[in-house]
Amino acid sequence: MDNNDKASSNQIKDAVDILPEGIRKIVLGRLNEIVGYEPRIGIMGKTGSGKSSLCNAIFKGEECPVSDVGACTREVKEVRIRFGKRSIYLVDIPGVGESAERDSEYENLYSGLMPKLDLILWVIKGDDRVLAPDERFYKDVLIPAGGKSKTLFVLNQVDKIEPFREWDEQNSCPSPRQMKNIVEKKEYISQYLDFPEHPIIAVSANEGYNVTHLVEEMVRALPKYAQSAVTAQVKEEYKTKKVIEEAKDGFGDTVERVIDEIIDMAPISKPVATLAKAAKKIVVEGIKKVWDFFFG
Ligand SMILES: Nc1nc2c(ncn2[C@@H]2O[C@H](COP(=O)(O)OP(=O)(O)OP(=O)(O)O)[C@@H](O)[C@H]2O)c(=O)[nH]1
Ligand SMILES: [Mg+2]
């Protein structure tokens, strides 16, 4: 432990000090789990859509060696990205664009994988006109595996959308005519896919266009307990006020829910439980104050 670690762990200890002794240790243990959570994000999309480029654009940190997950013929590649002491896992999910035989091995692979993923980024190339493979895979495999609410569609490479010569190099953004076509394309895809749960976000990974907006939508779409750990891994320029506030609130809510759970489960007397409930808000506020230490 370095001094920073010590300072922050002391601040956590101080924050839970107000809780009755009977549950303090359990709360502390769960807090450490929440703070150390390692998120897992699935990346889907046809080859060449820009999956790797997009991940490189969003996340900081060093890529660690690729490992193969699951003993399946269709391999799922997982990359661990590390920044400082934190890690995030990016899971390269194959299948889109392959002939989608719906054999049981395939279904097992996806339904086994789905609960482990906090979010799925599904990348579609801006000028791709053949959406049928994406649609089929989304509807036949991903939705049945329980992935609908986790899937965020990303329209990438919008710098290539017609009239592509009009791309505003200076400001790294689409021309008005390109913008009109981008909006139409998003609407078309949205309808084609029966209106996904989250808005489709148009970006250019190479030009850095609209990645800020994408990161904001990612954090919003993530489960609360994963928001902060993902925020910690995105490049500094994408840690906007909005992103940090959303993540901090999600963190506070998670801590509050966990304390509630512990109060309900722990073998403590009614008066002690009442005391703990009264102290909960103060603990949450105290913990939120050290958010920067862990995730900033
Ligand atoms: N113009 C433009 N090119 C892009 C953009 N994003 C990616 N590309 C290019 O598209 C090509 C494919 O990008 P990758 O990131 O390798 O695509 P991928 O989806 O990871 O491909 P696979 O790993 O083969 O499945 C590369 O030449 C990228 O430079 C973008 O936003 N704009
Ligand atoms: Mg790639």
C-alpha cells in the first residue's frame, strides 16, 4: 500500500465508523468489492466495422495479452486492459456476419456469456448497406440470450457518409448534408432493428467525432455498480462532468443498496438496525467524497 491507498482506505474506515459495530466489517468488505469491480464489455460487429479502433479511441491503459475464454469452437477473445491498478475486460464476440446456424452450442455460448457482460457495444459501419446479418444475429441470438437491454449500437466511420468529401476536417465533424444523412441512417437502423433500448450513437473513431457523447451514453446504459469502474478506464478527455456525476450517483446508490441488504440480512436487533438505517445516508455521503481517490 502506498500513502494514497492508506489515506483512502482510512477514509472508508472513517466513513463506516458511524455504523453499528455488528455490521461494520461486512459493509467494509462489500465496499472493497464494489471499489475493485472489474467491468466486462462485449464488442460486436462485422469485421472491419472499427471495433478495435473504437476501443482504442475510448479507453486508456495498456492492452494485456489475449486469452481465449470458453471451450467452444467459436472462440471468444478477451482482452484485459490495465491502467494503474484497475482493469477492464473487453470481450470480442464473434458471430455477426457468419452464417448463423442456430445450433445449441452457439446458443449456449451466448446465454453463458451474457450474464457476465455489463454492456455490449455493437459497431456498425456508417456506409454499410447490408444490415441483414446484424439484424438476424441481434434478433435470433442476442435478444433470446437476454442481451437487449445491454446493447448499445454505434454507427461508426460516419466521416465516410455521403457526401464524404464534405467532412469538416478542421472541426472534425460532419457537414450539414452529411449530418442529415447520418440522422436518416440512424432512424433507418433503429426501425430495422425494431427500436433498440438505447439510442444509436453516430461516431467516427478515427476522427474522434462524438466519442464524448458515446461515453456518456455508455455510462448511462451500464448497471450502476459498473459505472464508476468503467469511467475510471476512459480517456481523461471523456470524463466529462456529466459522466462523473452519473457514475458518482450510481456508486452512491450501489453503496446504499448494499448497506440496506446487509441490515436486512445481518443478525442484529431492531434498535441496532434502526440505528444503522439512520446512519446510512451519512455513510453514503462520506464514501462519495472519496470517489476521486478510486475512480478519478
Ligand atoms: N475513415 C474511418 N476509418 C475507420 C474508422 N474506424 C475504423 N476505421 C478503419 O477501418 C479499418 C478497420 O478497423 P478495425 O478497428 O480494425 O476494425 P475491427 O472491427 O476491429 O475489425 P476486425 O478486428 O477484423 O473484426 C481500419 O483501417 C481502420 O483504420 C473511422 O471512424 N473512420
Ligand atoms: Mg479488431
